[in-house]
Amino acid sequence: MTTSAPVRHAWAEHDGRRLHRLEFAGTGRPVVCVHGVTSCAWVWHDAVAHGLHGAGRAVAVDLRGHGDSGWAEPQRYRTVDHADDLEAVLGPFGSSVDLVGSSWGALVALAVAARRPDLVHQLVLVDIEPSFAQSETDVPPRPARFAGLADAGAFWRSNNPAAPDGLVQLLAAASTRPAPGGGLMPAHDPLFLARWPFRSEDWWDALDGVAAPTLVVHAERSWVRAEVCDRMAARLARAERVDIASAHVVPVDAPEALARAVAGFLAE
């Protein structure tokens, strides 16, 4: 696995809970990365290592209910709740940032960019559609427990066949916690095993409020449709489109290609 720049843990307080983030070494404008559902900040490790830290000061957040951030009440996991958290995290940076969101994290980044254009210099939306045909309880089966790190790693590998081996090992450890009675459990609120709240939302109109230059990334081996990404880019005021040969969780399955595309866009 490529070694990233040094990383430190940092925290913010908002809405009665602690919000965790990783801050990687680097200089310049913050490049704030937001993960998707059932994931964590560490999914950005290799993308940062492959070049995002060169585009600015890379930061990766844990959304509420994920990783080392606090959990919330079941009704407080809407995209707007995550966006409120993200604004609180961004506040101390004191200037506009570049926002990079993957999957649900892309909707969170979109929500912030639409309502707070002063906070977002450039925006990257990685493999997401703004609305869904599925209900929020139509969730793919996911393990509630793993026998050990090898079992957790096998699950990450099953969804991300091209992921670097070292990153899979890192995520097996970083995205799990000891389970009562033995084994490991996912490091997220168990609610997400049965419910993905964003599936009931529609974010098409938010695209009209984005002033920042935006890169729309489509993963070629994903359920996200290329034609929907084309529609998103056409609706945005200033947008570019790129396709990456990857499964849906692009920071894990194709971190080097993603870093190359994002760093090039941010440099423009």
C-alpha cells in the first residue's frame, strides 16, 4: 500500500455529539473528503496517498453514526443532518474549501455547496444519483458481525475487487469494533443495516444552487447510471464529467485513478 502523508485525529462538537475527522499533512486550501453509507473516513487513505494531499490539505470526516463519530436518533440521519455537521466541521477552517464526496457523502457535499456557496470553492461528486427508485428500507444484505479481520476484509474485497490489498486490510480494522461475545461488528449505527435514509430524498433541485465548479465522477462498474451523471453535469452551472473504471466505492476500488482525476480538476 502506498504510504500516505502523516495523519492525525481531530474532533468537533455539534448537535450534542463529537464528530471525528482525519487530518493529513499538507498545505494549501483544505480538501475535505466525505464517505458514503456504512463506510468511514479511512476509505480516503489511499486516494490521499496517491495525490489528494498534493492538491491541498486533505481532511476526511466520519459522518454521524459512522466510524468514531457519535450516533444519533433514528430520525436524525437525513442528508441535511449530515450537512449541518459538515458545516460545523468546516467553520474553524476560516475560508472556503474543496469538497469531495463519495456516494451518500456526495449528497452531503452537494447540500452544503448549494446552501453555502461561500464555503465551497470547488466540488467533486463521486458516483451518486440525486434521487432513487428504491425505498430507504430496500437495503442490500450486509453482515452484522464478522468472525475476525480476515472475514471483514473479505467483505470489503467482495464489493471492491480491484482495491489495493493494504487498503482492504486497513479498512477491515478501521471499520470494525470488538463485538459483545467475540468477533467484530461494523463501526456504524446498526440502523444502516436496514435503512438508508437518503433513499427517500430528492436532490435534483440542489444542483441549481451550486456555484462552484464541479467534477461529476461516474464509476463504470457501478449501479449509478452514466446518463444520470450526464444530466447532473448538464444541470450544474459549471461542470466537468469523467468516467473511472471502478466499482461504486471509487476511493477504495480505484484510489489512484480517482486521485489523479480529482487532483487534476482541483489544480485547474
